[in-house]
Amino acid sequence: MSQDRTLNNAELLSVLDWYRAAGVDLAMGEDPVDRFAQKPPAASAAIARPAPAPTAAPVATGPVGGDPSEARRLAGSAGSLEQLQAILGDYDGCGLKLRATQLVFADGNPDARIMLIGEAPGAEEDRQGKPFVGRSGQLLDRMLGAIGLDRTQVYIANTVPWRPPGNRTPTPEEMELCLPFLHRQVELVAPKLVLTLGGPAMQTVFNTTAGIIKMRGKWQDVRIGTHEVHAMPTLHPAYLLRNPAAKQQAWKDMLSLRLEAEGLGLL
Ligand code: URA
């Protein structure tokens, strides 16, 4: 059924809510553009004609296509976590920043010997500026609590520090730009144990295309940046919320983390 009338405020707000829930969080322009109706410019004409003068304000596409070597240089210049956070706060190379509310750098204890690495901030993390504070964060707290740990005994970060629009997985380009900062963060924290949460974080940290179900629960020695560390992937709490039966496997992994930490004299 189509209605040919102007929407009232309550209806407009619910349309906005619907867009937000669907992951639309950036207004690109005042008027819709039907790009399917546009004809591609003829190649020869495009070469012959002088560049048109700019008309409307540019659409906020942002600084996409940053330079990974610049990201590496900047990350490498940080001598402390505070400096790294400040550098990331000023860094405009990754387009994710443009659509995020704020930087989500880390939570927990920077002196902790156990580091947890998730994928990317979600909506609640984006609002609060801290990793794992939404529903999956609450489950993560319970998982830590089940082995006698809390956030004062671990340090928590993500592979990318800005929320991808609509919680999509970061693109390989975004990952490449953010990875030097994660590497530096790990070097500066210098944890003895790393737990990665979920498939994308595992693939990034272990530099593998293997699946999480096959890899979870297995300890490996990996180099993250220049830091060599004992690391294990486990399932992401968000996955456990959707698949409660998998909590049994996550529980085994958490026990393994506890035993490994005790074995190293960390607890
Ligand atoms: N999921 C993540 O991977 N990281 C967060 O910070 C929150 C949810």
C-alpha cells in the first residue's frame, strides 16, 4: 500500500530509527541521486573538456585510501600508550574514523600481562568510547569472572579502533591502515598471553585465513609487530549470544587461559 502524504514527526523519527537499525548512519546529501539513470561520460569528451568548476559542497566521503606506510611511521613513533592514543586521535587516514562517534582505544589495565583482542567496536562501544561494553562485553565480563578475572587483570583492545558502519567487518584496506596501530599497542603493552575473540580478530593476529572453529582453543607462539607472544583464539561473545550451545567450547578455552596464566605465574 502506498501513501501519498507528508509524514508526521513521529513517523519521520521511526523511519530514521529504521535506517539506524539497518546500519545507515551517514547522510550523503540533501537530494537522492538515481545513479542508475546517469549515463557514464564518453571517454573522449572527458579528456577534451576542462574540469568543471566545483558546484555543491563535496559529499562527505572522507579521507579514504590512506597510506599504510604513513600509518606504520606514525604508529612506530609512539613511545607510550598515551602517545599512541593521541596519535590515533589525530589520525585521519582511515575512513572508518569519519563515520564513528569517537575513538575506542582500549579498556582494562595497561600493566596486565593478559591482552584480549576483539574485532571492532559496536554501537555501544562507539557511544561510550570503550571496547566491549555492550551485550557481548557483558558476556565477556562473565566469561572472565568465571575464571576469577576481571578488567583490572586484563587489557582489552580491538583490531580496529573505530566502529565500522552498521557493524560490518572492516575491509582489508581499513585493516591494513589500522594494523600498525594494533601492532604498536601490543608492543607497548607487551603481554605474556593474548586471547583473540572471534574469527576476524584471529585471522588478523595469526595472519591466517583458517576458520575459527578449527583454530579455537589452540595455543600458538605468534609475532605481533615485534612482540613474540603465546596466543590463543576463542569464540566471540557475540557468537556465543547467538549460539549458546557453543559456550561449552568457550568455557574450555577460558579454563585453558586460566591454566596457562597460572603456569606462567601471572595469577
Ligand atoms: N565486539 C568486538 O569485537 N569489540 C568490541 O569492542 C565490541 C564488540
